[in-house]
Amino acid sequence: MSYAGKGQGVSQKGKVWMITGASSGFGKLMAEYLCSLGATVVATARQVDKLEPLMMRYPGNAVILELDVTKPDNVRGAVADAMSRAGHVDVLVNNAGYGVTGAIEEVAEEEYLPMFKTNLMGLIDLTKEMLPHFRERRSGNIVNLSSVGGLIGSAGWGFYNTTKFAVEGFSEALAAEMEPLGVHVTVVEPGPFRTDFLGRSGVESECQIMDYRETAGKAREYFKTQSGKQAGDPQRAVEAIVEAVSMEHPPRNLVLGRIALTRYRAKLQERLAELDRWEELTVGADFPEGA
């Protein structure tokens, strides 16, 4: 297969993409890249002024909208505005999100609940608002940004893991419902990439408990020391996403980055070994055959 990261992107002329969290990270790069390929991009963010450089650079391609996915009224208004200004949407990219680090006991409700509202509830609300549109057109793509943290739980990332594991389940069920209607759903699971995730976009719990120093504390250390050192190239990541979505049969799951791939393969092998180890106890929970 070809690789868009080598600079040969698939033309998106005539396509309309709607992207949340387009003011930074993957969302910003994707909006710019798609505009360069000729797409109409409905770029959304809480602070719409941060999207003005995109509009200035691509005035014929960019539509910028204010959108806070945690506010249902704002979601409904933004979808109506997008339809009014762009006519339709071919691809919805649920990209808005961030991480909170800290042990389960350390992270306070006021620290993790806003993340739940952004990473999960906002994604659900916007997707549900868009589904009648996709269903009526019998075509389109929904792209949900998850994480390798939606596949593997790690100390210090428990609440972030919870949001992303939920996105995985939501996306898998949605894909099964929408595929017969001609709508594809892809959930993307990046590993560590050089975005703002470990920088200004991240949150650390205020509470720190010494007993978690060697578990969740390691996540805090990673948070503070690895920003800008991640192995993943975010530009190549967004190009890979666009290429995957542009295929006739897009993947339901797209793992991005060698670190994520290696970790997930190891997790699957570990899970299969555990199933084998406990198989007798597992099947023993059924009624005896013929009962």
C-alpha cells in the first residue's frame, strides 16, 4: 500500500471534513493537511480565534466554528451551522480530548470529570447529533481518536484509560450499526506522538500519595520529562489517518506508531496466554452438556 507520509496525499477535493479540537495537535495538523489536499474543512475549537490562521491561509477551504463539545446546546448549534455553511459532512473526526495523570486515589472528581465530559460525553453527543445526517446520506466516515491507552491500562492513567476504553467500546458497537448503512467507523489508537498531550494539554492531579511513587509516580515523571521526545511524528500520523479513511474499506482500528504496535501485540499475547491458563475454570462455569 502507498504511504501518505511520503508526501503523496490522496486528493480530497469535494470532500467535507468536520474536526473537533482543531486548534492544536493532531486536529490542527489534520485541518491544514486536508485543506492543502483541496478538502473543505469545518474546523472547530473552543477558542475560535486560534483557528483564524487556518482561515487566512486557506480562505476557500476552511470553515471555522466555535465548539465546546461539553455543552450540548453548543454541539447542536455547531452541527446546524456546519450543515448550513458546508451543505453536508463526509467525515467527522472526534479529536478533542486531553489526559489527566495520577493514581486512582489521587485524582479528584473535579479533575477527572471535565476530562470525561470532553473525551467521552462530548464525543458521544456530537456523534449522535451527526448520525441522522450520515444515515440519510448512506455514506460517510466517523473517526474517533482513542489511544493505546484505550487498549492497555497503565498505572497513573486510570481515569484517562477509562475514557478511552469507553471510546473503544462505543466505536465498535457504532461500527456494527452503521456499516450496513454505508457508513464506516474507524477508531484510532496512537502511541506517544510529539503533540501537546504531555505539554499544555495535560493535567496532573494536585494530590500526591507517597505509596504510589513507584507506580503512578512513574507516569508523573514521564509526563514531566518526555514532552517533545516522543517517537511519533504527528504529521505522518494525520497523513496516515487521511489515507486510511480514504480507502474503500477503511480499518475499524488503526494503531499508530511502533511503540503502540509493540505494546499492543505483547498485550494480546499476554491475554491469549491467560485465556489458555484459565480455560478449564472458564468453561467450567457453564451447565454440564445436556443439562
